[in-house]
Amino acid sequence: MISIEQGLQIVSNNVGAVVGEDFMPPEDVSLSDSIGRTLRQEVFADLNSPPFERSIRDGFALRAGDVQSVPVELDVVGESRAGSSYDGSIGQGQCVAIMTGAEVPSGADAVVMVEYTERISEQRVRILESARSGRSIQSEGSECRKGDRILESGREIQVSEIGVLASVGCARVQVSKRPRVAILSTGDELVGVDQTPGRAQIRNSNSFTLYAQVLAAGGEPEMLGIVSDDVEDLAQKIGLALERDIVITSGGVSMGKYDLVEGVLADHGVEIGFNKVAMKPGKPTVFGWKGRTFVFGLPGNPVSTIVSFQLFVRPLIRRLLHAAEVGDRLLEANLEQDVRCDPVRAACVPASVCFGDGGYQLKTVKWKGSSDLIGLSRANAYVLIPQQQGSLTAGTRVRFIPMAPSLC
């Protein structure tokens, strides 16, 4: 039995041996189809941003020197609005009505907000507050200059990245091809989600939680259905699954009479990197490979399946995508209650985290073990409990993995 850290290193070493620019190559997609994908190009500004001096307020563009002593009246000689600039130049005692985002006219070096003015007529305005040069003006190129690198390869394209790509004219985007991930759930006890379980049966939830996790990690999931505890059926389905980039099975990897997965994998020529990890839940986790296909045999208990995927499969998918961020972000919190440790296995336990008293506060949720999906649904994080004697006392700093990006 190996540690979590050793297992992660074995996965990383084997992925590193095959991942090159030719594995999960980039593909060209439309900008609207790139959301959630991994960027595979560097992006450079094609123009200064902003491309001209622009006002950041509604008000009047003027010469700061004309409003050092207020109140003062100025001539309104025109208007500058977004998409339609004032073409003239501002002279002494003059100003131009200006809207947010509009180009600042030549000769003006400040903008006074409309709240600090009184309109006397269409041609005259009274300025009630003085201004220094540069007030309420964003200078040309202050966000970036033409030729600046503004996005790096490996970033996940989300809302802000979409906006940046659109602003520099990237109608087509190079993104990583998604790894194809085959999902198999094993066990005679499983029935479809649309069926009513009979005696000693349960619905197949693992295929759907794995499908969701693969999608969230950036992969392309394919559910290959339920496989019975039969060697021939299992061998046929695994042979089909091995045509994908990643194979994930759930169930059939423990030590029971009908735990057949590891033997069938060996019959298919899959090399096994490890088959037990000193962790709970998730001890009977299997990792192997055949050529350029990676294989995970995950435990059948639903929470074990989810946790094992989070720790081992997700980082592999991120590596295949050439993502800049591979592993989960580990944050720290103060433990709100005593938690017992295990001297044999580290634990990854569902927890509830909130922000308060100057930092994150964490407590484990009530759950009944590795089959308790309802207990897991009460959590928003996984807390990492180290392998050691005794307990962690309330107030101890612990590391946790957020389930949702909002906790980051």
C-alpha cells in the first residue's frame, strides 16, 4: 500500500512519459465554442487599450488650468460621446460635454463629473469643483500596449478570457483537444437510474458523478453502461473502452470473489502502477496504462469514487490538456472541532467551510461513510486529515480542497 503522494508521483511520471505537443493536440474552434476549454496559444494585443484617451465619467472635458478657482463659467462648444468624438480642439474658457467611454478632445486634460456642474444654457455651464490634470481620464495604452502578451497558453477560458479574446479580434481560438474518457460501472447490484431497484439492488449513480467530474475537469466523457460481474462481459467492455484516452471503472477492485477488474485489465496487457493507496475513503484505487491509454479502477462506494477521481484522475486530465493549473488548489482553515486521525491511512473527508473570524473555518459534515452521497451533498470542501496517531484538536490549521471555485 502506497501513500497518496507516492500514487500522485506514479501517475505524474507515467503521464510525463507520453505527454508531448502531439498528445491532445490543439484544435481550432469558434470563440463562442471556446468557453471552458484550455487555451493553446499565446494571445497578443493587436492595438493599444484603450486606443485613445477616454473619459471614465459623464461630465465636461476641459482644461484643468481654467478651473483652479471655482465656481467658474465655461463655454460649451460641443459634445463627445462613445462612437462619435468631438473633432475640434478645446481652447481657453471652453469645454465639451462628454460621456463615459468617449474620446477626450484635443486640448482638454481633465474631466469634471456632471454632478459638480450646473448647466446654465446649451452653450454655458458653471463648474463647481476644481480639477487637476488627468482627472477622470484613462490614458491611451494604460491597460496594455500593442504587442503585449495578454493571455498565456494553458489558461482555462472563462468569462474574462472570452472578453479579452473578443477585444483583440480572436474570432477563432486554438484550444486543447479534449481527452476521451470511457466510464464503466461494474456490479450485478446496479440498475439504471430510470429503474426501481429490487432486493439487493441500487441505482447506478457512479456513472453520472464521474460524467460530471470528467466534464468539469475538461474531458469528453462517454458512459459505456453497467457491466455485470462476469469475466467475459467485463473483458469485452474494457477492450472497447481501451480505444479511448482514459478508462475509468468503478467497483470490482477490492478483494472479494467478484472483484474482477484488475485481473481483466492484466489480461488486456494493462500495466499496473499501483492497486492500493493509504487513504480513506478510496483505499482500493488502481492505476495502470496500456500504450497511451491510462486506466483507473476506482472503488465502487460512491463517495470513494468521487474522492479518488478528485485526487488522481482530475490532475491527469489537466496534464493531458496542457493546462497551466494541474492540481487542486489547497487552502487552509481553522478546524472547529476535534477530528480523529488514522495511523494507517490519510483521510479526505467531506467538510463544510465558511469565512469568518479573519479566515476560513472548517468542520466535518455528518456522514455515514463512503456510500453516503446525501452526507457528501452537505459539504462544500474536502478536508485532508494526515496519517498519524491521535487526533487533531479544534483550532488546528488544516488543508482543504474546495468543491466549488467560489471558495477560492
